[in-house]
Amino acid sequence: MDIHEYQAKEVLSNFGVTVPDGALAYSPEQAAYRAREMGGERWVVKAQVHAGGRGKAGGVKVCDSDAAIQEATEGMFGKKLVTHQTGPEGKGIYRVYVEAAVPIDREIYLGFVLDRTTQRVMIVASAEGGMEIEDISANRPDSIVRATVEPAVGLREFQCRQIAFKLGVEATLVQQMVRTLQGCYRAFTELDATMVEVNPLVITSDNRVIALDAKMTFDDNALFRHPQISELRDKSQEDPRESRAADRGLSYVGLEGNIGCIVNGAGLAMATMDTIKLAGGEPANFLDIGGGATPERVAKAFRLVLSDKNVQAILVNIFAGINRCDWVAEGVIQALKEVQVDVPVVVRLAGNNVEAGQKILAQSGLPIIRATTLQEAAERTVGAWQSDASQTTLKAVS
Ligand code: GDP
Ligand code: MN
């Protein structure tokens, strides 16, 4: 789960990281009011969307008057901000953050990620802050400083000092760097984050080390341990298909293709997507309905997959290990009676009681296309989609 910049800043500041003064606003008038309340002469208004690259896309504006703040935010509220991280559809702006502007002397990149190779938290830093990490590693790979943290002892001060020196931070500021790095690390581990990014971390002309931007992602599977973090979820920033699935306890990722997939088990779902591609189709989604495959879950899955208007055929691929294929077949039939499905449906079952399951499907009287192997299932789905699509074209022509 991602959170907004202003939320990440609040979280990090509770761990001792210095952030600018700021206040949240839900309208241009409120934004101007917040700035007056804060005082000062220059402010930065920042669109709160779950994506980086806002600066270049017009989502970050430096203002020096009430009128400028009103004008800048009027151009933001209710609009979609399209950055290189949002995809072409963009993300809606419903909140802006107003901050006291700080005089920047240097910008540093700072990121905390989980490194799969070492199975450790890795700190990635660069003296080339402000640029996105992808650009830094493409253009200035030599500027990247890396350090891994030994989990048993945590992030040590000497490591932080080493990082600070490698970044060329002045000796008088090293203590502030240590505090920042340790604060981010503690927030990362104590809150089960999977990513903390401060870009830029700035050194101001009056010698302060401040997190000017902040991004945090949390491990969804650990959110139950952190109710105060789960509360920060903002559904307006999520793919509506994915948040609907999460609410129903299904694991769903929306994709661009038109073959809907209903599968149990993440590995099988991946294999199903690969096989669809091999057969010449494009999957519309990844969907793992979990172990149960009860009629209710299968019905929910059909509704979810069909809520994507691009879906033109559905492949149901269920392996019954603990479950039984005859029960799954009953579930599929019940779901198809409950949910109106106007696209071809291919069902492939494997595992316990597979013959009984196939028989139930065959005798159901429903137009279910059956398949034995995954390859056959994928080929039949792609075939059904192609002939269905050509029929639609014919209809459109005649
Ligand atoms: P992002 O583009 O979504 O990553 O948004 P950032 O919060 O990183 O802001 C983009 C850029 O705006 C930063 O790299 C800074 O150069 C600039 N910026 C943001 N806040 C301030 C500020 O308080 N003062 C000044 N001078 N520049 C700022
Ligand atoms: Mn940034």
C-alpha cells in the first residue's frame, strides 16, 4: 500500500526525520488560508497523488502570495495529474499540501529498499538528488552509494557516517544525516515498509538537513499489525478494480489485454497468463481467488473480471488439491447462473475428482467450453475470443 507525501512526512517526523512546516488543504481557499496561518513569504503547493515526477508535470509550484497559491491550486483540484509514473490515465488531485519553502543548497537522493539478493534492507543514496533513481542509475551510476543493514544489529552510526562522507556531506552536518538515516530505517522496519524514498533530501543554505519529499510503501500482508497505517489508505489513488478486489479478499492486478483469468494460486495464475500469451492472446488480469474456490468466491471473481469492459473471453483454471473438482464445478455453475456472463467461458479443472467435475460441467446445459490441459484451455479461450470478436465485427458491418 502506498501513502501520500504529507502522510509519509508525518510518519517519518515521528521517527526524528526533519521535514518542512506544512498543512493539508482540500480547496484553493483553504490552501491560501493554511499558508497565512503558517506565515512566511514563500510556499510550495504540492499535489497529493500516489506518484512521483509531480514537479515536471506541474504538480509542484512555488508561490509567493495568497493570490498565487489560489491560482496554482485552482489549476490542480479535481484534475488528473499525469506523470511518468501514473500511466496515461493519471491520478486525481483531491488534496494539496502547502509547505513553507526552504532555501535549497544541495539535493540528495535517499532510498531504503528490500534487496532480494542479500535479503537485507538496502540503503541507496546519491549526491545527484532531485533526479529519479532510474535516471541516476542510467546517467550517473558511479554516484550511487549502497549499504546493506545487518538485521541483528540494525543500522549502525558508523555506517550512516560512511554514507554521509561518501555523499560529500560536510562534517558539521553529519550528525543530522545520521539522525535522518536512522529515523528512516526505524520507520521502515518498525512499520513493515517495503520502500522509503526521500528525494530530495536537502541541505539548506542555513545548514539544515530536511526531507523535502517522502514516499513510503507498506507490505499489505503486515498491515493488520499497523492499524494507524492502514487508516492512511486513499482509495481514490488506487486502480478501482484492484481496490474492489482487495475489499473482497481476492488478489487482483488489472492488465491491458482482453482475456479474463480466474485461477486459484498465484503460481498457477502466472502460468495461466503465460500460456494465454503463448496461444496468441493477452491476459486482462492476474487473479488469484485463493484456496477455497467456493461458489461465492467464484461468483465474486466473475463479477470482478467482468467489471473490466475489455474482457471478451474468460478462462477459469482451477486446481483442486484439498478441494474437489466436483464442488468447484458446482460453484462455477452456480456463479454462472447468478452472474450474467455474455462472453465465452472456458473451464479447465485438474486434481481431485476431476472426472466427476467434468461430467457436472457437461450436463449443466450451460455453454461452457471445457478443456483438459492448460495449453488446450488457453488455445480454446483465444480461439473463442477470436471467433466472438469476428462475429461482433460482422454484426457491426451488416
Ligand atoms: P516530485 O517531482 O513528485 O518528486 O516532487 P518533489 O517534492 O520532489 O518536488 C520536486 C522539486 O520541486 C524538488 O526536487 C525541488 O527542486 C522543488 N521543490 C520542492 N519543494 C521546494 C522548496 O521548498 N523550495 C524550493 N526552492 N524548491 C522546492
Ligand atoms: Mn521527489
